[in-house]
Amino acid sequence: MAAADRSAAALGIPTLGLMERAGAAVADAVIARFRRQDVTVLCGPGKNGGDGFVAARLLRDRGWSVRVALAGERDALKGDCATNASRWGDAVLNADASVLDGAPIVIDALFGAGLSRDIDGAVARLIEALNASGLPVIAVDVPSGLDGATGAVRGIAVKADVTVTFVRKKPGHLILPGRELCGELVLADIGMPDAAFATLGANAWENDPALWQLPPADPAGHKYGRGHCVVVSGGALATGATRLAAFAALRSGSGLVSLAGAQDALMIHAAHVTSIMLKEADSPEALEALLEDRRLNAVVYGPGAGRGEAVRGRVLALLRTGASIVLDADAMTAFADDPEALFQAIASLPDRVVVLTPHEGEFARLFGKMTGDKVTRAREAARRASAIVILKGSDTVVAAPDGRAAINATAPAWLGTAGAGDVLAGMVASLLGQGMPGWEAAAAAVWIHGTAAQAFGGPGMISEDLPGLIPAVLKGLG
């Protein structure tokens, strides 16, 4: 967005007009949510403060009682912010905790998404007082103190009830803890031309169905044309996780799904499944032989796999087959002491898709200590592993080796339940088997997974509920 602002100015778009429309969007958000009453606008010395001065003027012009407090010296203001401070015309107070007294509504226009340092001193004390006050807060662009690029808090940050941002969301609106600080997020169109984005080469998106297309249903097709997903079973006492993955794969559209494993594990599966097939194949050699049938084109391994050298052997055998593979849980942890062995095996067949699905703990075990925000770390991991990486969490990031990243915001809090990741692994493999490209299949599965959990409606959901919720989400996308 910073680059787009510069591009718009170079195209001759009046930046003062963009600021006027941004401030108008903030004023409109206040009017739409509150009855007419006193408002205090906290302005900073930059463009964010300029938006605040516009909002203050427009609210005043519509009959609201408004006062403005400035963090800094009025004489030091520059550019469009100085112009709009002049247009405000009325008194400007010093931005300290005292301005919150008798202020039923506060507009936070102190600092925007491009904050370059931690907030400290008097402004930090003001934000601390604001957060403690319980007053409703409408933030301009981002809550002050939130890093728009990373979602991190720079020293201290405002906790807003509503955040009004402009033209495009920023990563910080979606990545935790930023998403929780924003409250309700309003995206306003302020007339930024599409030409301002034409040469910027953006490669990060909010995960959304516009990024991917599910495989179309072919009326003349048959089950073998919709992929055959193989889920490698855990041992006899660890079969549940793989059944979750298998049911999810079938509900996600796979034409056929098989559970493969040792006979004692398959006997337990046999008491639970009907439309899912069972194939005895436990050793690395048996799994390779099974996948010589190229119709078995997508594999899940890791849920309930256990630990030890046998797990490594099965992973390496699966990676020699050329099938699309989703490696989850234990299948990644098995390489914690030698991740390069896994990465080299993945890279040995560059045309084959591999998806890794770590949560933060598994990510640290496989990739070591990485610095940077969640998107940066996921991208670097995908590059190192030559694989699609789904870095899971309430703000899951899906990254590809070429740098593309999607940030997901559909996951409700109750999705954090045992087995939910096993369901996701099966969904990803199902979409791969149906012919979706790797990054798109991973992003689609993550979005559908979260949306299915939303459909449950609240706490009490268990992972067994998820597969049955998938078809309605798929129907909604059709």
C-alpha cells in the first residue's frame, strides 16, 4: 500500500483527495454505529493524523461535538496532514490521558500501518490509558502500535472496536495478534486507481475462493477420474487419526479413498468404514509397490504414524513414487534431527507436489529457529523444503516455494481441537488427487476447513463433526 500511494501520486492522483475520502470513510463508520455524541480524535503527525483531522472536520460539520488532540507540535506538521490541520481550524489539544475524560467515543488516528519503531513515552501512556478506559475506539487504517506488515505489536497497541482501512487489507489485519486488535474491520474504497497496483507484483493475499477454483464435476465422469487418495494408517492403537483424514478426503470429493497399513490396524478400520477401502501395505517396499498403480495419485502420511526409523523409511519410500503427498505430524517430526534428508528427497522429483502441514511446534522442530513474521517464515520454509507449507494456527499461512502466500482468516477458535489437523491433511490430499495445483489445493482446503468449522456455530465441535460439514461448504462454492 505504501508503494501504491507513491504510484498514485506519480500518476497524478491528488493525494489530498485520497486523504479527504479516507477521512470521510472514518466519519461514515462512526455515524453508522453511534448516536450523535461527543467524539475525541487522537491525531499523529503523519498521514494517519491527516485522516483524523478530516474525520474530525466532517463530523463537526454534521453537528457532532468534536475535539482533536495531537501527539506532537502543530507547527511541525507537513504536507497533507498540515493542510487538513489548517482546514480543521479549531483548537488542538495535547494528546495525553486527560483528553479521554468525558469522551464517549475515541477515533485513533495516531499512527498507521507503516509504523517504523516501538511506541514509548507519553504516547505509550496515552494508549495504555485508552485501553484501560473501556471507551469505544475506531482506529484509522490500523490500531496505533500495530505493525501493518507483520501483525506484531510495536511496544504497545490500541485495542480497537472498529478499524477502517483503505483500498487493500494489510497482513497485520489478518495475522495474530493484529487481527484481534482490529475488532470489526471495514475496508473502504477511496478511489485509488487499479493502475497504481499494475507493476507492484503483490504475492500475498487473504485466502479467498477468488484465488482458486475447485475441480468441476464432469457429468460424464466416473470415480477414477476424481482421484484415488491413500491414507497410510497408524498402528493398531492409533487408527483414529487416519480415519479422520480418510473420511475428510472422501467428503472433499475423492472418487476413491483407501486406508493402507498393517493387518492388525486394518482389522480395526474394518469395523468403522464402509465406502473406504482397505489395503494391506505397511513396509516401505509394500507402499512403493502399492503406488505403482498410478491411479492411486495422492497420499497422506503422518497422522498417528508414531516415531522411529520405520516412519522415516515409509516417508522416503512414498517420496520415491511420484504421487502427490501430504506429510503431517509424525511424518515431519521423524526428520527433526536431519531435515535436509527430507528436503533432498522432496527435491529429487521437482514435478511432484509435496505439502507439509506443521503447527508452530512441528515447524520449529523441522526448520529450527527462524526470525521474522509468520508469512516470512512460511515462505522461507517452503523455499528450503521445495514444498508447499501450511503453517497452521488461527491465522494459517499457506506458502509456496515461489514466494506466493495466502493468509487465512476463516478459522474460529473452536477449530483448535484434537484431530482437526488430520481432517485438513485428508482434504488437501483429496483436492490434489482431483487435479488441483499444489498451492491452490492447500489454500482451498484451509479455507473450506475453517468455513466448515464456522458452520458448526460454536464451542463443542469435535474433529469427527468436520467431515460431515464439508459438503455444504462445497455446495456453497458451486
